[in-house]
Amino acid sequence: MFSNQDLNLVLLAVAVIFFRYIYNPRTPKPPTMINPRGRGRGGGRIPFRRNPLVPPPDPQPPAATTSYEVGPDDVIQVKEILAKTRNLPPELVDMIIDRAEYWVCSTTSIDYPRHISISGGPPVEDQFLLRTAPLGLKWSPASQDIWRVESEAKQLQQEYPPSELEKLIDGPMSTLENPFRRVVFDIVSRDQGWSGHSADHGTYRSSFTWFDAGLERFDMNNNCPSTCPDRVNQDSSEGPSTIPTCAIRPVWPRVVPNDGGAPGMRYHHELLPDEDHLIQRNKLAEKSWLHHHVEWSLEDNVDPTETDSPAVRELVNVGRGMGTGNGEFVRNLKYGDMITVWGRARFGGWSNNVQRVEVKVYWAF
């Protein structure tokens, strides 16, 4: 005879399979891993980068949009089904949902009909491309003009406390220490198609066009003027918990004082890729459009200091940052954070050509 513990384990296994492969076809399949045995020294877990794909024809007009692939209500409904129909305790329900990776998923994307070109050399070599909606919050900008561009170069002084952000959370408040599980980037791009580094053609070495992931948060000390579009357009019924768009502050790229003692701040963009934020380099001297699929997970455990390890070398070989395989970026995400994507090009003659950028963020509660 089966014991109660055995029965629970069987139910858990059946439910995981059901929710992962049958219940909702939109649920992402588990990624294929490079070096699946890598739990020893230098053998971390690296999400597989899929083969380059030809982008779909007739892309949509260039407008960043955000939508839910799996919404908070979907997850709540499934939890209720498990709890009521199987009389499962909440702890086991949460375990099943998490093991099945049935997480809330928001998608932010932007498409360019004829692509955009980011040319090497100031002042156009660093270009803001998109930002996600504030993670986990039911919030939308009153000013699209402010939302579509990089935030003003101001220092973040005081983050909103969780008690304030809780008023805007879309769905139940997570009790998990690390509610955000995965960030997925899909980028269709190429460089200028030629280079003098002929020995590196077709690789990611000597590539000076790339994409970085940035981070922004809301600042309580925003001093939003009464003429701000968010103040003018705000519905008084929304209450004091509404956060203005002009409260967005960059965490990375960082801001520094203007040169020569001039008042104000400016963005500081590194000359070369920051290994902790580098999403993807373009393949060198590639004339075709390539689709790069990159996944960052809180479970990633590649130690970037072990530069000779197979795991770190693999990250470099596929054009990723050495510091993006340790899971720190995902583990440090908070409610209300906004992930940004920046396109880069360095030096004369280099060009980062972009057709599409998409960011998916998965979280649990």
C-alpha cells in the first residue's frame, strides 16, 4: 500500500507534468542546458542560446508594448483548483506551481519596420531602446512621451518602501525571498557586415556592437512639478499611491556629475561592455539578421571569477557577458523595478542594426 507521503509525491509529479506540458500551452518549456552535468567547479548552469533565426517579415510599427502571457489571475485560478479539488495544503500547491514553472509572465517588445542603426562614435553610440513595465505592479504611465525615452539623469535618492509599492501590486504579495525567476531576451540584429578582423569573422570576438541590460527604480524624492503630465492627467480617484513617470531614476547605467563643474548629472557609459550587464554581442561581420535568445535565471550559478572554466568560456563564445551567468541580476530584482535595454556601438565604421527587442520577465507568488 502507498503511504500518504508516497501519494503526495505521485500527485506532485502528475501535477507538474500536467501544468508544464498540457494545461497551458503558453507556459515556456524548460530551457535546454549547456553542460547539464555542471554542478562542480566551473560547471555552472547556462541557458542554451538557440540557433540564429530569420526574423518574421513585415514587423509592426516601432512602439514598445507590454502584455501578460500568464497573468496573476491565471495563477490564482490554478492554485484554487489544486487546493479545492485535491485538498492540497498551500505549501504543496506553491511547490507544484513553482516546479511546473507556471509563473506570471509579462512581455515588453519593440519592433522597427526597417530597423534602426546605432553608429559608433558620440553622441549617438549609446541608445536607449525600451524599458519593461514596473515589475509586478499594476501601473501605467500617464505620459508616453516620458516613458518612451531614457529617464532623466538624476541620482536615485530614496526608493519607495515595500509598504507603498504593495498598494500597486498586481495580484497577491509574494512571500518568497526571490519572487523573480527568469528574464528572457530576444533580439534580432546584426552589425555593419564587414570588419578588418578577418580571423574573427563569424564569431563574437572583436565585436564592438552589443546590447546591455539596465535597471531603473522609482524615487520618492521626485519633486514632480504640478505641470508634469502625470500630475495633470492623474485621475484623483487613483489616490496618493500613483507614482509619476518622472520619478523613474537609473540605477544602471549610473549617472555622474557633468564635466567641468557644470550643474546637473549625465549618464556614464563604459567604453567596453560591462560583463555584468552584457546581454549579447552581435556576431562579427555578419550580413544576415540573427535572432539571439538569451535567458537569465535565478538558478544560474556560473562563477565569473573562474575565467578558465568551461562554463565561462562558453558564455564568452556565444557572445554573452561573463558576469551574467551567476543569477545575481535576477535574484536582486524587486517589485517596481524596470529593466531597460540599451544598444551600443563603438568606434567609427561600426554599426549596431536592430530590428526587434523583446524582454519577458517571470515571477512567482
